[in-house]
Amino acid sequence: MPNDAVTPAPLLHAGEPVGESSRERFRGLIWLVAAAFFMQALDSTIVNTAVPAMANALGVTPLGMRSALTSYVLTLAILIPASPWLCDRFGTRKVFGAAIAVFGVGSLFCGVAQTLPQLVAARVMQGVGGAALMPVGRYVLVRSIAKHEFVAVMSTVATFGLLGSVLGPLLGGALVEFTSWRLIFLINVPVGICGLWMNKQDMPEYRMHHANRFDLLGFLLFAAASALLLTASELVGAAHVAWARIVECTALALLIGVIYVWHSRRTAFPVADLSLLKVRSVWVALAGNLFTRLGISGMFLLLVLFLQVGCGWSALMAGLMMVPQALGSISAKWIVNRALARLGYRRLLIGNTLIVAVLLASFATFGRDTPGWLIAVMVFLYGSFGGLQYTAMNTLIYHDLDIEHASMASSMASTAQYLSMSFGIALATLLMESLLQGHAHSDYVAAFRWTVLILAVVTASASRVFSRLRVDRPARRELSA
């Protein structure tokens, strides 16, 4: 912490009964956070399959719907850093409940929107609520669950988020085909009402006696830099790449980022505490997440494009092929705790990252004549090792932090996750477009093959980052004022 920092006020929380498993004691909380993750993941993926129907209803082109898709992610990345202060100031129960309510109301407005600007505004409102769901949920679990049970609990929660991501495209396609695209958003309303009731019953109240002053200047700087970087990544993935604007956005984002670093070192309570990077496991987790997701975040989009355009599969069949990936990831999450106990973070992440890279490269052997069962098996294996990778990376950041830094770490991890996911999708799109020589089926197959090979190399580079962890375990470094 900076030298002018003061010791945080004591956190208010109930005493813990002796001899009782934290998983049993907070079972309702685990279900609540899992449901929130499911709802957010479902909403992030369900919209994609409905874009043509939404564009037709709103009187715009499908490409013109880009703002409705990006506004949600932009809002998430920008507002997530404010969640730690909100928890300290108002308490976790109020913040989480308000997040569910705002997300539900935003979903309602999305469902009744009549124009694209109305939909974009409603998606921003959804992002305002969604920005607190993941970091606050993680923070409360860190505060409530015993350390030796945390990985298993996070595996359970992450599984529900994964189910939402997989069911999203299938459910979206079914609702559009048999009912209306508006139900894609309206379905969140009853789910949100149930979430408010569960929040009142099961969410513990953690807060500070006296919240620290909110770093408004730091928040604005961080938000501006994040927004510019995300804008640059979206421009890279556009149909007509505007390189001049991309360079301008990137350069300005880097300049603002430098200003924020200077500002954070002179502020007692910065919105993103860069002093946490002094802990080896924190900066390795953030950097490893970035390089890994750069390689694998766009794989879902690439595979669907390969199956539909390159191989002539229907949208429904291509969506069904994502099910083995979810099943593989779910099955892997039940063994991650034992794998970490046996291998440790360093050996597990180095070896698993290389395995994921090899599996990515193996997709380059696919063609129009590849049997569906073989694709399903490869997708299952990819999902298994990918799920192991995500869970290990997402829990590493908390491994050596004191409890008072859990909220900040959760915020930083969530922000980095959304930023790296956006960059990964943009990178995959850019590679696919640059390698595409024509619009025949064979052209898409060839571009897909070269793209996954390049992404495999990017993914493998993350193993170098994870090799920076200690051989036995990350060294614990106390952060003091």
C-alpha cells in the first residue's frame, strides 16, 4: 500500500460457528451467486443468435446492431472497479440486491425497446447492474468460504456460469424461431425477482464502519482507458478496419493509463490498487489470464463460423456442438481441487496451458469431411482442459492475499477478464478476416485452420507467465500500510 494509506476500518460480519462446514453454512449464498453468474452468462450469449431478428424488428442492418452488443461489455468493464467502494460504503447485501434489480429492470426495457438507441440505453442499464454481480459475488464467497473449500465452491459457481454460456445460443435460437426475440430479455425479469428474495434471505452483510473516500479521478481515468482499449478492439474486428482510429484510441488509452499509474501512487485508496501487483501470484494471475484468453476467448465464435459457413452445418447443429464443451468443462471442475493439491498452481497451470494450446492446434486438422463424432470428442477434451484452466486462473489471484484485499482483487480480476475476453475475440476476428482469401466454403476452412494455429502459439506463451510462480507455491507477501 502507499505510505500515506491508513489501516482500513474493521469489517462487520457475523461470527462463524465452530465445527460447521462453510459450504453447508452458506449453501443458500452459493446458490444465489451461482444463479447470478448463470443469469449474467446467459444474457451475454443469448443475444448473439437473435441479432438478425432484432435488426429486422428495429429497422437496422445486422451490422448496425454492433453497438447493442458492445455497450453491455463496455459498461461492465468500466463500472466493475467501483464495486469494492460500493460494498464498503453500502454493504454487500444492498449492493448485490440493487445490482439484481437494476439488471432486471434493464432487461425489461430491452424487451420493450422499439428503436436501436432505446435498446442500447437499456443494454447500458443492464451493464450497470451486471457490473456488480460477478465481483461482489466472488468477494462475498472469499469472505464466507473457508480457504480449503474455496476452489471447490468456485468450481460449482463457475459451472453454472458455463451452463448459461452454453444454453444461451440454443435458447436464443429457440425463442427467436418459435416465439419472439423480446422474450430473450424478458425471461430475466422473473429470475431477477427470485434473486431479490434469495438475496434478502441468504446474502451476508459485509461493510466498513467508515468507507474510504471514493477515488473519482482514478475511476474516470481507469474508465476512459478501458473504454478506449475496448473501442480499439471492436474496431479491429469491424468489417472495414479503420487503422487510424485504432492507433489513436490505443495511444490515448496508453497515455491515460500512464497518468492513472502516476495518480494511483499518490492516492491513499485508488480505484484499482496497483500495489497488489507486488504479490507474485496476483500479477501472474492477471497477466496469465490476459495471454490465455487472448488465445482461447474467440474459439467459440471461430468454431461456430467454421461449422456453419465452412462445413454447411445448420445453426442449431452448430449450437449443439457446444454442449460437449460444456460437459467437458463441468467434468473437469470437479477434479481441479485435487489437481491443485497434488500439483500446485505452478505445475498445473504450466502443463495445462500447453495442453490447451496443443488441443487448439489440433482443430487445424478439421475439414468438411471430418466426422461429427470426432469433432464432438475434440470439443469435449478442449472443454475439459479449458475448464480446468479457467478455474485455476480465477482462484490464483486470491491465494496469497489477506482478507482485506479480497474485494479489490475481485474487482481487478473481473475487469481484467472482460478486457482480455474482448481483446481475444477481436484478435480471433482480425486473424480470420486477414487470412480469408475468398468466400467459398474451402476459404473459410483454410482461414480457420491457420487462425487456430496462431492462437495456439499465443496460448502457449501464457505458460511462460505461469512459470514465474514459485516452484513450491507462490511466496506470501503481506501488504501493510
